Amino acid sequence: MPGGYEWLIIIAVLLLLFGAKKLPEMARSVGQSARVFKGEMKGLKDDDARTRQAEEPKSAQELPAAAPAPQQTAPAPQQSAPAPQQASQQPPAQATDRPAGPTA
């Protein structure tokens, strides 16, 4: 950060470059820009806060709509023996003397 003498040199250079008439206009412009920037930043923070508040009720509404916890019921009686599986009812493949392939 510049010290006391350095600020004097910077101000003197600015006066030489831009003149005494332009410096107040530039200072006003910088001040207005800073105010606009500050306002926009505050607007962004407010928008973020509104977005968070809007999301919270949605998630609170979704919670009751969730599926209820399953109730415990008595276990189903187990079968003593598993049911036998049936064999497939497809006929066995037949062997032929003809070669496989397109027929003419």
C-alpha cells in the first residue's frame, strides 16, 4: 500500500495526465460505479436468500408425501418342502443327415 509521499506523487501524476477538470468527474464516476456494484451484490445475496427460502418449503412438503415405513407383520409360514420344478416340455432335437445351410 502506498505511503504518504507516494500518494502525493500519484495525485500529481494524475493531475498532469488528466487535468484538474477531469478528476472530479472521474471520482464521481468511480463512486457511482461502486454504488451500482454494491447494490448488485446486495441484490444477488437477496436472490440467494429467496431461493433458499423457496426451496425449504418444497422439501418440507415432500417429506410427508414420502412412503410410510413398512409395518411389521407376522412372518409367513414356511413350506416344508420346495415344490418340484417341472422339466421343459420341448421335444428333443432331431439329428438329420442333411448339412445345415441354405437349401436351393
